Amino acid sequence: MVNIRIATSIAADITRCFDLSRSIDLHLKSGLQAEEAIAGVTTGLIGAGEQLTWRAKVFGIRVKHTTVISDFQPPRYFQDKMVSGVFHHYCHDHYFSDQNGATQMVDIVELSAPLGFLGWAVEQVWLRQYMTDLIERRARHIKQVAESQVWRRYLRA
């Protein structure tokens, strides 16, 4: 099992950070990886009970990953949980809190690979660092957008 915790301080309003974090359009424009939203909520802001299916290429192999927003408490928390995909288990908790005029955004990701011992080895050798880097880059991108005027492209003022 891989557990990742990334905390990011953002000089922006908590609601803005919360909404940017659930923006499908922002995620797609980030260029973090070659992904496309192919089913469910594929544009705008995803919300309570809604699903999204991503298709991506990982090492030249096409994979699909479907998540549902399983818990939704704006603007403080939401959770996306895997419904189907390549992982044995995947859960991403998104926490937001006010910190003296800024927002503390905390991402907690818990995942595990399939295939028993082979999956465990992949987690240790590659998956843990790959996913940590991905979540950190995503957090930096949200921070960059939230702290500039670019956020207006994704949210109504």
C-alpha cells in the first residue's frame, strides 16, 4: 500500500482553491500527463456523486481509470475513489483549511497495485515516486493558477 501526503500553502481564497481542485478543465490544461476525460463529467466542476473516466497512456499502454466523488463537503473536503481501473485500490482525499488569509491544501492518496508481491514490488520501485511526483506537480499547478488571474478562465468570479 502506498500512502502519499502533500501539503501546499496557497495565497488564495479557500473556495477558489477547492473549486480549482475539482476542475476537469484545469486538470486537462495542466499537461501533467497525456490524459483525456472520456466519460461521466468531462468538463467543468465535478461534484457529489458524479463519476469521471480518464484514459491515459502509461509506458505506451492505454489505461482507463474511473472515479466517483464519494464524499463532498464544500469548501473543506472532497474524496474521489476508484470505481474501476488499473489499481487494486485508489482513494484521494482533498482537504482545505483557512490559514491566516491563505489556504492550506492537503492531498492524501492511498493506493495499491494489483498482482500481489509483483504489485508490491512495482509500488516500491516505481509507483510511489511516480504518484508522489504527479500529485506534487498537480498541487503546484493549482497553486500557480489560484495565485494569479488565470483562475478566472476556470471559475466564475
